[in-house]
Amino acid sequence: MLILGNLLRNKCNFQTASKAVGNRAIDCIVASNRELNNSQDVLYEFCDYSPFRIKLRGKCFNSGDYRYGFNGQEKERELNPSFTSAEYWMYDGKLGRRWNLDPKPQINISDYACFANNPIRLTDYYGLAPGDPAPGEKKGDGNSYVKKSKNSKNLLLLSPSGKTHEVGKNTTYTFSNGKVTDGQQKKAGVWSYSDGDTGKNFMWDNVNGKFVENTSNEGGGENSFPIFGNSGTTYAGENNPTNNKTGDDDYSQPPQNIADAGGFFHDKRFDNENLRGSGANSNPKSKKPNFSLVKHCQMVIDMYNKKEIDPYTGAPVSEKTYKTAVLMEFTFIGIEMLR
């Protein structure tokens, strides 16, 4: 009921929360009636799911007034209680598979697979490309950052630099409106897009002012940081992206913020020294990269206190970035003290 306790304090029309519990997921949907009669929030649905989101018998409640299921997708009760539909699929929760072929096939996974076989961590609102938007970004919805090309059916994406980029009509994207989202602030514009025709993914490199192809197995979702959970981003964490084809470490993604850049350079230095595995930090060669990371984190903390601009986001260093730097500094100072 911790999720309910958090949701009942929200002042918005509909709120959904998901929480991983072991190998299960729990969803809760609450609607607010405060603007109508100053009453308390109303619980519309609460459900405990299996990993691929089959409702567990006796552990769900639905008022009958909420027609959507997990992942924000509409339920198809007339077909089967386990079916939901999105723009690009019909999904069967019992099988954990889609009925149609994936319009964005990937070489390393079945065309019928959903959520890259990781439904607890990933979302796929449109049934087109699994993955959560990076902190500071939102899923695209035809807003002012995207326009139709006058000379073709293609789309024009407005990048954070203010320049437009022409892409195919089947492109999906994430954007920032310049406000804080999920604890992170980024300069307004489109930050990533997926080409539905070629299956390629691109992310905005704010330092170099261009979109770069992401060839890794990860989108913009957060990396997990040892002990502290999802406090890191792409590289400031335990599990880094790997290449879809080779399985090797993949550094094609731009760091998401300046603290994440510290993790990026630290990992590259480890690779240069051929330091790998859980015992890498006990190797004397790891001392120099570790202290370089600590120094980088101290710089990030100083930038946050001075409210300076993060070159990787184009916005002031956020509290989320600051906390990531603090955790990395604490962790690697501890590693060196125990050496």
C-alpha cells in the first residue's frame, strides 16, 4: 500500500504507478475529484501482475470505470481479459507476445517479442520501440517540436540546437520541454528518435551538437548503481550498454549528463588498462582511473553549487546529477580506502 500512500497526495486527474516486487509488478491508478467536490482521491484500479502482466487472481480491483491496462494500453475485454492494444500491436499477456510482427525488427530478438523480454523494467506505449525515455525527456506526441515537411510526408524534428532534422514519417521520438522531468532538466527540443523504416535509433549529442546513432542494447533508461538502485544513468552504474550484434561494450550513446560523463570516461580508462570483472578495482592499475573519477565528481558538485550549465544537457546541473556525483564519489573513495 506504499504506492497508494504516495498517489493519494497527487493533485492530478489520473496517476499511474508501477513498482517491481521480486519478479512481479504492481500497478495502481487513482483519479482526483478535488476540483469537483473537494473529496478525497478515488481508487479506480489496483492490480498485482505476473512478469508479463497477467492479473493475479484475487489480487486486483477495478471500479469498472477505467478501461486501460498496464503500459497505458486499452483493454480488449471482448476478445480476452489478457489482451491489450496499442497503435502498433495487439498484445497477449498470457503469451508475453504480440500478434503481429514488430514493425521495427531487431537482429538479436524475435519479431514477436515484447519489451525486449524485460517487461518489469521497460515500457512500450505505442507497441513500436521498448524503452523508457531518459530522465528529462518525454515520449513524443506530435507537439510543437515536430512538424510535417512541406515537400514530402517526412517529419521535421527540432533539435535542442534550434536546427531541424528531416526524418521518415514512421519516426518516434522523445523530447524535452525545458522543464524538470524525472528529476532532470534538459534544453528544449527532440533528444532521441527511432526510424521506423530502418530500425535505427539516434540520440542527441549536445556537446558536439548532432544526432548520433545508438547501436547498443539500451535506450535512455537509467542504469542501476550498486547498492543505491537506479541513481545512475547510462554509464554511471553497474551494467553498461552492450552492442546488439557483437555483445561488446558499446559507447555509442552520449553521456546523459556531466556526472554520467564521469562514468563514461572512467569505463573507457578501465578498458584501456584491460580492467574487467568484479575484481578490477583490486588491481593497482584501477587506482588512477578511480581517483580521476572522484575528482570529476567533485567538479560536478561544485558546478551544482554554483548553478552552472551542464554541457551535456544544456541546462543547469540538476539535483539528480548532483546526487549521482555524490554517490560515485562516496563509492570510489570507499573502494580506495579499503585497498
